[in-house]
Amino acid sequence: MHLKSLSLVNFKNYKQVEITLNEKINCFVGENGVGKTNILDAVHYLALCKSNLNPVDTQNIMYDQDFSVIQGIFERLGKEENIYCGIRRQKKKQFRRNQKEYQKLSEHIGLIPLVMISPFDSILINGGSEERRKFMNGVIAQYSRVYLDNLIQYNRALTQRNKQLKDFAGKNNFNRDMLEIWDEQLIRFGEPLFDERCRFVEDLVPVFGDFYKHVSGDREIVTLTYQAQLQNSGFREGLKHSLDKDRILQYTTFGIHKDDLGMELDGHNLKKNGSQGQQKTFLIALKLAEFEFIRKLMEIPPILLLDDVFDKFDANRVKQIIQLVAENNFGQIFITDTSESRLLGILREIPADHSVYRISSGGRVQLMDA
């Protein structure tokens, strides 16, 4: 599977541009601020129906325009897929596959598997548990529609239960039967989510460990552990025991919405004890493991986006990473870098087909000679 062409109209800093793409490696080089990352973000939109950078769709429209269009033609399992995303101010976002509009955006998730590695991934280590749950949800939802549907239903029930708790506090009364309606919903949709997360982390860990050894040169021991309240208590029992606390705090304190991923390096907390380089290596290995996990389950190599990931890595490590992702089990790759000479030097040593595009101010895209 690969993206054959990308068309942008009024998207961020691109007034209008059309790019014919290489089915293997596509490199976008240029100074900071010229829009290299925006190209990758457009691909992210077409695959996952949203920006990786700004969740407010209308803020991705060129500042003085009323609409934005992202369109891509993919080749998937021998067929062309024309994917269209249209954004208008004060209007609902439109998503179409081969001219047919989706009724729900969730119907599109999983059609175009994608993995993105970017500097913003550091939030997985330095951010709160919500960011690590988003990571798990984002991976599993690409290969399991049932998981995504359960997650949507769970979050709706959680919102309603929290609202009910606030209403009880505001009116100074309490109705246990009304709350149990939402408890049953949380249990119904939460238990299969927990089971799937357990399977996911268990299967991901050995793949992650192998990638970390490759990228780091086998220097440290890393661990990734799933942390969930349901590992110590049944769902119904946990909700019952936390009820008094929930009433005081006016929100639900027990459930799979409190899950986390533990990240350690040589037995120590990665956030507190890992160097910047070790944390970056950890994240790249984690995302490459995500790629391999999705590839095996879906039997389609995801599109891989590498956004400015080589900063703070020496040329040797950069070459090692590119060689790794240029192997046959990887599919189409998009790379951004500020150092044109560094990237070109490495590409000359790797026997993989590639195209290099120079991005300049004003959203100009120029295909460079091979």
C-alpha cells in the first residue's frame, strides 16, 4: 500500500500544491518553519481523519481562507482509493472514500494504517497517563473496529456517569439505581477494552525489546508494563468500593480510563532517569514496534512518517535507523530533515528507491534530481 499523489488547497501554509510521490522513500528537506511537517500532517489527516498537531480542524485552514482540502490517491491491495478531506469554517468536516461520504469518521479508521514518529512523541514519556492511553487506543483502533466501537461507547457512558455524579452533588440527593445504569455500561464496554489492551501490551513487549536493542546497540534493558486497576479488582467490585470517593470528587475514579503504561530503563523510571538520547531511542523503538505489530495483524505495511527524528542523533545512528526502515518489510516512508547534505549522504549508501523534495518558504515544493 502506498500514497501515489497528494493534493493540498489552503492547507496551513500551502495555497495549492500537488505532489507525485515515490512508493518507497519520500524525503522533504528545508529550513525550520517552511512547512515540511505540514506535508506529513496532511498524510496523517487522510489516514486517521485528524491532524497530529492541532485537534481544531478549522485552525489548519490557511489563515485568510474559508476552506481547506486534502486529497490523496492511494494504491491499496491492488486498487486505487481516492480519499478526500474537506474542512470549512463553521461546518462539519467532510470525509469521502471514492466520492462516497462517510456517515461516521470511525468507519474510515484502519483503511489506511499509519505510524508517525515525531518530536511530539516525547509527551508519551513526559505527559500524563492520558497520553499513554491515547497511544494504546490509537494503535489498537487501527486494526480492531470492535475495540474502537467499544471505546466510543465506554467514553459516552463515562461522560454520563460523571455528569450524574455532578448532578447529585448539585441537588444534594443521590439515586443509586440511576448510577447503576451507567455502571453496567462501563462494565459491558470496559471489560473487553481491558482484555484487548492486555493482549496488545503482551504481544508488543518482545517486538519493542528487539527494536530497542537494534537502535541502541543493546546498551540497556528496557521494560514496558501495562498498569490497570482491573488487574487487582473486578470491574463491578471496583466501582462499588470507589463509590464514596466518586461522590466526593464528582467523577469516576475506577475504570480503564485510569490505565497507564509503565516505562523503565535498567529498572528505573524512564522519565526521571533517562537521558534525552535514551528517551528518544525508547520512543523510536516503541513506534517501530507499533509499526511491526500493525503490519503483522493487518498484513499491510503501514505508511511510516518520520518527522525530524534525527535531531540529537549522530550520523551513524541516523544511517542505522534509515537502513532498518528501508528493509523489505517496511512500505512507504516519509522523512523530514533540516540537513539536506546529511540525508542525501545516507541515501546514497542505501539501495532503496527514493525521491527528495526541497521545501522553501511560501509553500513551494521542488522535486530534486536523483
